[in-house]
Amino acid sequence: MSIQGTERQIVHTPLQPTSIARIALTITLMITLGFSGLLTMTFASRISNEPTQHALTDPNFSSTSRLGSTSHLGSQPTPPPLLLPSPSPTGPLPPALPQAIAILQAQNRLLYNGNTSLPEIALTFDDGPNPYYTPQILTILQQYNVKATFFCIGRLVADYPALVKQEYTAGHTIGNHSWSHPNLALLTPASIQFQLSRASDAIETAIGVRPAFFRPPYGRMSVQELTQVYYDGLITVVWNDEGEDWARPGVNAIILRILGLARNGAIILMHDGGGDRSQTVAALPFIINGLRQRGFHFVTIQQMLMDLQHHTNVPGRDNTLPDVRREARCDIPAGGRRNGKRYSWVISLPECES
């Protein structure tokens, strides 16, 4: 028994070096693989940190520039963000509305009128497009060769894009009048932005050009509204002459009021939508003729803004209409001075024509 046990020990003894060799080989492989994995993780960590390091050291670095060679895979580089102007050189607009308006007026970013040294007037029409009244107004403007400005409501632009395209093709300027005509002064900044951007989007879809001008609904303004308008790159346009045609006071009342308030650089407010505008349509030819008799010519808001940069003086110019009265009369005497000479004319109201 002892001999057999010894033999078994002798038989197993030659196997021990082989086992040791296998164990050693296994350990060597494990160490090699572990070291290789460590190198891989270190290299990957360096690559992943490259964008951050470049971003911190290179202000022009863009993560898309390092991936430009993969554009054939279908990915497109992200366009740079649009740089928008700040409301003023020194920061945001002041919290008081009068001061905010003054700053914007000084920068020609808010207009109540044009150049008061030039005998030019801008006819503007709000609340359109309207499929019934807008074409009639366009026909009159074409007949008298007058260019005007239309401040359009976005949702109506979306309903009648061909009509807005017709306005633009005829040479008129198209402005933003919000998406649905709310009082923007009462809305949150997010709601104001929605009203502005959606209306501008609709106009751009209709005519292929984004509007540059904005008229606040009801003429109501707030600091946050004006700030958002400025950040959107829009110029606010109000008015200093209107016939209150929205109230339908009568054709003669509309004519007399507009002619009575007309001055150099006047911005006249009328409407081609928002209700029954038959009185506006009827009054328009007499307004155009009456203003032309006084030496005025008509421009778009875009042209009026350009002319604000010029300061041409017209000597002896007086385009007031002192004899206009509110009561209905057939012939209204009027007069003015130009180059030291006095001129007079008569404005005939439509009710006196046969």
C-alpha cells in the first residue's frame, strides 16, 4: 500500500511544472490585457476632453468644425446664432415708458412722423388684408400712382397670402401688426414674442421678405413690448394723423380730419380691414387729391425712414389747412405759402358732386 501510494506520488510529480507554467501564462495575459485596457481608457479620455480644452483656449472653436469630415454621413453643421442688436448702447431700455420711447426715437427705431422739412406724407392701412376692401384700396392707389404701407394681421395674411403678395408686388411696404391684434402692452414677454414672430413668419411666407416695420395694435405700448420689438429687429411705427375711420364717422368727417391734421412728414392712419371700410374707400380719392393740391407727395414708411437722414429745408413752407371745419360743407377754402408766395385752392367734398 505504501509502495502504491509512493508510485502515485511519483506519477503526479512530473505534472506540477506544467501547471505552474499555465498559471504563469494566464497571469501574464491578464496583466497584458489590463495594461492595454488602461491605455485605451486614457487615450479615449484625452480625445473626449479635446473639445472642452479647445473651447477654453480658442474662442472660434466649434465642435462641428472637428466633425466636418463626416458631413457625407448626412449631418449638417449648426448655423451660427443670429446676432440681434441691443436695445441701446448702454444696455436695456429704461423702465419708464417715456424714456424708452425717447431712446428709440433718437435712434430712428420708433416713428411718429417723418422728416418735417419735407412735404411728404405716408398713407398707412391697418388690420388687413380684407378680401373685399383691400382690393378696392389697391385699385385706387394704382389709379393715382400712390405707394402706401400696409400693416397686416398675421392670421389674415395666412388666410389671404395672395392678396398680401399683390400689395408687395405693386410696390407697397408690408408691416407687422401682430398675429391676432391683442393689446400687446398687457401680455407677457413670451406672448409678445409669439405675436411678433408668427406674424413675421406669415408675411415672409407670403412675400418672401421678412417685415422691417411694426405697428402696435391700438397704438398701445409698454417697455417690454418695445424691447422685444427691438430685439426682433423691427422698427415701431405709430402715427400723427388719422381720420378715425374705424368709428365710421362719415366720409366727409374722415376727409376733413385727415386734411386738417396733415403736415410735412405726416403718417396717416387708415384701415383696410377690421370691419366695414366703405367710408375709407370713398374718402381715399378726395384725401389724395386734397393733399396733392397742397404740394404733398406720397411715400412708403420705408422711404420716409430713409428721408429722415436728410435735412432738406423748404423755405417758407406752410402746409396747414386753417379753414377746415368739422361741419359738412360743399367747398372748403384752403391756403398755404411756398417760397414766399401764397396759394389758395378749394377742396370739394363728395356729397356736393352730382
